[in-house]
Amino acid sequence: MDALLGALGAGEGLSRFVGGAVRDTLLGLDVQDVDIATRLMPDDVMKRLRKAGIKAIPTGIEHGTVTAILKDGPVEVTTLRRDVSTDGRRATVAFSDDWREDAARRDFTINALYADPLTGEIHDFFGGMDDLAAHHVRFIGDALTRIAEDHLRILRFFRFHARFGKGSADAEAVDACRARSRDLMALSRERIADELLKLLALPNPAPTIALMLELGIFSAVIPEIDATSLVRLEQLLANEARTTTAPDPLRRLIALAPQDTGPADDIAARLRLSNAQRKRIGTALTPNTAGPMEMLYRWGPESSADRLLLSDAEGDVIAAALTRIRASERPKLPLGGGSLVERGLSAGPVVAKALQTVERRWIDEDFPGPERVNAIADEVVGQLLDARQ
């Protein structure tokens, strides 16, 4: 990092840490991503990094962003900017050398803090330090204008309030988000899904989801989320706490969706979720009467946990089943169709049917070992051979 800062002229005041890294450091949180804002032009950044022997990738150079690849991870370096035009989805920018001008185009006051890398001095142009101390999430300037510039800021506001806010949400922001909620229809569904899943990954998103429902935020893009969705989410959160289960944003999205595979898959398709995610949703919502070990055998630990935590079972029943699943390896039937052919069956549908019978008895007997499975297979094959005579 020292070499990077030296190359970027931090000692001459040309570059500063900005955004989440500054915010999270001040809050005593682990810093996930480091961003640097600089007065240097993108081409100059590239030249300086290469001269210093630092790999530089022009990941978004037309918007001023160069990614420096360091041993500890990538660092995004972005030239100071001002917006020339915006349409709610993307912005046309011009480069600047004015720190305040760069700060003014950011979303929230707590995200517009800059730190001198050498002295640690904080540069705060819009009261972000006070808002951070008060756990208050507030748009920079006029909230309606900020949302008109980038519609995704509606969802970002609620996510940041859920993560950093305490008490009532900022009144001006709430009014602006409600007034412009239908702007979300102009966004790609992938961006909506990304923000929603980030919100659902937070420790307790339920109060914020409740606020969004009250304001009608979901009505334009996911109208299926309603008051009963919130009840299911709260029950899932309670089951997670009871079983010390880590937050899983997709599982929480399943709780918010209608508990029917068709409408739930419609939501998944609308949000452009992956095939693997859609399959997991379908598995979670398929009617189920299996016990914990059969669930583990058929669907694996993740989907088994989905079914249990989303079920209406009593808390102690869920906890006991999850404990058993977590302590067990996924069962594997220690016998295949070839074994049945070796016992005298003719290859074909009869083998598949016999294997299903063996499997069912193996499950019903709570997954005994190979010796018992072989005995079951002998019995099943013997009965079929006797029936032919």
C-alpha cells in the first residue's frame, strides 16, 4: 500500500482514501474494499503505477477508474469527477480536481468522507461525521435529485439504513423514495436483485423490509412481497437465531416469495437469478414429508436447511433436525443397478424398479450400512425372481 500511495502522490495531497473504507474504519468495522480518489488523470495513474511496478488494469478508465493489483487485494483508484448528465441508470462524467465537487456527486453523507493516507485527517464536506456519530443515513443535498440521478439509490438507502441507521429513517429520504419508487422499473433486474440480496444478508433486515412495504417500494418490481411475506421472514429470522444459523440472503428471499414454486420462480426469473438459485428455490418450496436424513440424502445440507428453517415445525424440532444434519455426512446408497444384474435380474426397467425398492427400504430403515443393504437387495431380487417362476 505504501508503494501505491507513493506512486499516487499522497504525500503531495494528490490522493486520499474515500468512501466505505473511511466510513468503516471510523466505525471500527472490518474494511472489505479500499478505494482511493485522486486528482491525477486516469492515464497519469496508469503510467505512475506501471513505473512503480504495480499492475494496473483500466477497469473503467472512461469513467476515471483504474484498478491497482496489490498483494493484499485490488484497490480502485478513481479520478475526481463531476456529473455532466444522468438518466437514472448511468452518468456521463467529466474529470475534476475539486474534492468538494467529487463529494457532491456521491449518494450519502457517510459515504463522502475522505481521509489523508499519511495524517489520517478526515475531509468532510456535507456533515458526514455528525451523521455517522448519530447513525443517520442522509442523502447529500436534495434527496429527490440524488434519486433522479441514479434510481438504484432508493434500494441503497434502505440497505444503508438497515446496516448503519438507528431510530427513524431520514424523513426527507423516506418521502423521496416513496415518491420515486416506480423509477425502479427502469433499472435492470440484476441490479435490483443484487441490492435486495445485499439487504437480506444483513443481520436483521425485517424492520427495513417492513418500512419498504409500508412505503410501497416493492409494488413496482416485486408486488408479490406483502405483509404475509414479512411474517415468514420474521419466523425465519427467529429460526436462524434459535439454531445459530448464519444469514443466507437467498433463503430469506425465498421466505419473502409466495410459498408456491410457480410464482416464486416467476420472481426468480424476473430478477435474473442463476439457474442454480432458481433450482434451490424450487427445491425449498416443493412439498416435503421427508425426515432430516432423507432430506440430506436427496437434497444436500443447504437445501435441507432451507426446508427446515422455512417450515412451520416447532423450534425444537427444527433445531434437533438441523443438529443431526450438521453432524452427518450425506448418505450414499452403497449399491447400484449392476449389483442387481449380477444377482440375476435382466438389464432394463425391472432393475430400475428394483433399485428404487431397495432405496426406499434403505431410507425407511434409517440408512443402514452395506451389509444390511446387500441383504435387502438379496430379498428384493429373490422376490422378483420367484415371481417369474
